[in-house]
Amino acid sequence: DKLTISSATNDAIEVFGITKIYVDTSSNNVSIGGFTNGQKGQVIHIIKDNTLNSLIIEYREETGNQDIVIEGSSDKVITDYGVVVLVCNGTCWVCS
């Protein structure tokens, strides 16, 4: 139920059954633009556990099957330690 990512661009991450995504930004910035196979009501915690580089959650990237919608209609950038909580409504992911 967990996944670790470190590649720079991630626009269609398979998340069926996933509840935690650990993001390794020690070598580069990491962008997340969307998911595939999320289920209505599924909750994912995206965890950045270091202060190197940035984690970018992309607002409506349009390349993933299930886009991420964020209050304020802009990307969410985390430069320090941080956790982002996303909830799937069946067609997209809502960011807290």
C-alpha cells in the first residue's frame, strides 16, 4: 500500500490500493501531475521527507487519467518537509 518515486516527471502514477507515496527529492525536483486507477473515496498521503529540491503537485496537468485539482487553481510546491493529502472522487483527485 505504499510507493516510492524519485523520477522528475510523474503524470500517470498507478495508485490502485496505494495509500502512501514517498517522494525522494534528494537528486532532483519531482513533479506529480496525475494518477490512474484511483477509486472513489481513496485517500493518498504524499510524503516529502527531506529538504532537498522541491515536490511539485501539478494542478490539472491533463496528462494523467485522473487529474489533481487544488484550491486556488495553481500548482502546490513543497520545498521543505511536507505531507499532501489527496482524496479521489472517482474521476479526479482533490488536494487538501
